[in-house]
Amino acid sequence: MYKKHLTLLLSIFLISCSKPSSYDIEVPLTSEVEKLIQHSKEFDRQVLSYDTPGGAIHFAIGFGIANSIMVEGKEGNIIIDASDSVFEAEKIYSLFSKKNSNPIKAIIYTHNHGDHTFGTAFYVNNQDERPQIIAHEDTDFYVQRIMGILNPIITERSNRMFGTLLSEEDLINVGIGPSLNVAKSPTGYIRPDVIFNDNLELNIAGIKIELFHAPGETNDQLFVWLPDHKALLPGDNVYKTFPNLYTIRGTTHRDVIGWVNSIDHMKTFDAEFLFPSHTKPIIGKEEIKEILTIYRDAIQYIHDQTIRLMNEGLYPDQIAELIKLPEHIAKSPYLYEFYGTVRWSVKSIFNGYLGWFNGNPSELDPLSRKERAIRISKLAGGDQMLLEQLYSAVKKEDMQWALELSDHLITLDYFVDEVKDLRKKALIYEGSRSSNPNKRNYFLTSALELNEDFESNILIERTEELLEQISIDTLFNVLSVRFNPELTNEELTACFDFSSGITKNIDIRNDVAVVSDIKKKECDLYIKTDEIEFKKILVGFESPVSSLASGKIEVIGGSTLFLKFLSMFR
């Protein structure tokens, strides 16, 4: 496997363009990329078993991005994190059941991310007794948001960051796991039925469990403490790479000091076993303490030094250039930048405290992208000269500058096909040299997207089972942000009466779609149907015309107006 990657990287040549072959540039194999290749050993697919003071714990690694963990109990077992797909969950359980085949009594989500939650349906559908599904009270909110209003953009950026569209040869790993398998099977997310706020103590199948809210990589993050087992399960707040204090796929601001405090809380439990949701377990009190300490100190260092330089008036890009981890910390394998990076973290911390404005008055209301491109072109002596500068940058392997020059030319629509070829060259070069999988995969996928025959895929497959887990509130929020005011200048009120007893209204006014729950007396449209039927229409499983004809949807106010209403949300 590793020999394959080495051969690949040694032989990569950038895509040729219309200029002479001297512009073809070999991508050098760097020592940092070699480290990333070696890092793949961290995800050798296997189930590791541990005899703890409280009983056996089984640890599945390499089956997706996230690990899945099974704790044996007297009357059944518990799963912590269900993997990223139903297919992977099935593979994992086939090995778990050889260790202990007792029924699964509960599934605990350490947080909302799909690589921890999307395999759950396998366990729910393949045993008679439905396991309890336990999570923080905010977990479902974040899942609904990702599957709802943010689904298109998060899907696109996740495809790039995780390299889901790359060939097996181009994908080394994703830093915290081998690969993301969400798109390889139906999404098996099941909404939790046991939730808590700050902490929760349970006894399930004879297993004592303590759950604690631990903001960090996500706001809903929790960690699991098994007192009898002396085992700590930190979720995504600790893993064997520099933490993702910001993720380039897009996220809400991550509470960096909250992350530090969460690790401090974990340190109070004197754990003998640490089972992270990514990368391999850590065994031994002293080693666990040492790693937790250096990990939280690295996070605090980046936070504190960013704030210090912010207060000196430096801009985020200046701060990102200046801050480096202290050498004695940076050499820890738990802080290699195989997932998060110091530079991205600095920028996120700045934005979290001060917002997007960096303080430079020239950047408060800058020229438009188009106007800036026009002026850069004039400075270069015209579009043709700007194109020659792009060729020159690629020839000199000045690839970041090449990317920025190509931005201007593409904005100007000048020799688009030629510019795209050069841009692809720069993206492949920069991506192949990067030892950060997020950057590497994002760049290589962006290059792939420039191919004329490029076809994307849906990261989250929509199924009827998934629709049942998406709340009607989520879908009406989606309607609100999908409303296109350019498609109508009418005002109208549509009222929905669902068989579940839920009432929803949408008022089209002032170029917004206003969602409400209060039952209205006057409606231009009155729609009566089942929640699942309307969900099917919204995602394209059912034709609204067919639903009207079959009587699955009843409309007062006219079918034509109803169809026109639906057409506004595109």
C-alpha cells in the first residue's frame, strides 16, 4: 500500500497545456508527504480488544473515518459511535459479534458528525429490541442543519476536503482516518431518544456510564467516562494529529478555550485507557496524562498568542505567518498537521473574536472581484500579458501566485480553457506537495472539477428512512432559504395541516418566505397531507401532480396555484 503511494508520488507529472512540454513539472516527493504516507499505518483495519478492570472493550479502527467502540456488559453491549455508513457498521459488527454477540442495548453519539452517526440504522434494523440512542441535547439540531439548509455547500466542500471523488491512488488518507464512506451506502442516522445538557449518569446492561458535555471540535461534543473500566472516551477532542480548530469544509466557530477546558476536565479522571474516536488507543496513566497535557497546552498556546498579536494590531494573515508551535511541542506526533493547521486555527480564532473585518480600512469595502481583476490586468499590460505572467509562474513552480493570477483571468473570462489548464497544473502541484490531507484533497479535487466530464456525487443519499429522521421543521427552514424572490412578485399565504397534528404556514411577503406554526384563519392555499408525503415531494421522490391526482395531497385554493407556489423554491 505504502509502496504504491510512493511510486505514485514519484511519477506524478502535471497536466500538459498548449505551451511546450518544458512546462511539464515533476512533483517532488517531500519528507512531509512521506510522513503522511506512514501515518496511514495508524488506520490499519482491525478490531483491537482490551481487558479493562470493568470488562472487555473492543475498538474498531480503519473501517471509516471514525472509530466504533463496543463495551461489553452483563446483559448486553453498548456502542459508542456507529461509524459513517450502514455498510461499514455491518462489517464492524460482524467482527464485534465474534467477540460478544449479546444484543446492543444503547448507542452513544459523541457528537453530530456523520462519521459517528450514519451507521446507526444497521443496529436499529437488525435486532428485535431497539437500542437506546443517547446524545447531547444539541446533537440533533446540528445534524438537521447539515442535512437541511447547509446541505448543498457542505456536501460540495466535504467532497473536496475528504477527497471522496478522488481515485484510490490519489487519496493517501484523510488525516484522522483512511477515507470517508458516507456516500457508499444509505445514510443511517437515527435521532437520539435520550438527551442531556451538562452531564448524565446511566447504568445500562450493568455498565456504569458517565457522560459530560465537552465543547471542542463541536459545540455538542461529549466525552464518556466508564468508572469501573478506568476508560475515557474523548470523542473528537483528542486524536493523533494537530486538532482541527477550524475545518475548511465550513463550520461554526469552534470554542478553543472551551476545548482546553474540556481536556482539563478529562484529566481529572485518572484514566488508564483512552479510546479516541479517531486514531489508536492510548494505554497507561502517565502516557495519557502526558498526551492530554501537551495537546491542551498546544491549543492554549495558539489561542493565547493569537490574542496577544491581535491586541498589538496585527492582521490575521500577519499573525498566521508569525505563530509557530514551540519546537519541543511541535515534535509530538500528536501535533503533526495531518488534520488541523496552525495557520487556519489562527485565522479562525481571529474571526471568532473580532469577526471577518481584519481592521485594515482598505479591506472594509474593497473593489469587486471583477474590478480588481480588470485593474490587475491593466497593471500587467493587458490580459495577454497577464496570461504570460501565469505561464511564467507555472514554469517557475510559483504555484500559489499562479493560482492567484488564474483567479483574475477566470474572472475576466479571458482564454478560459487555457487558463483552466494552467490552474489545474498549479492545483495538482500544490496539492500533491501538501502533507495536510485536507489541503491536499481539496486542491486535487478542485483540479478534478476543472475537467469537462466532471460529475459530482451526493454525499448524503436521500432515502425514505432518512426522510423519517429529518424533521418537518428542518424542511420548512430549507424552503425558507431556497425561496427565490425573482420567480414571483406575488404575496400569498400557504397553510399546511399535517396528519401528525403539526401546523405550518408560509407567508410570501416582502421578498421573503416567512415560516410560522400558528394556525391561520385566512389562507390563499390550504394543504392537507402526511408529513412523509410532502417530504417526498420536496426531495423529488414523488411528483406533486401525481400526489394531487391520487388524493395524497388535498389542496383548497387551486392545484395550479399550489404548483406555482412550489416552483418559487428553487
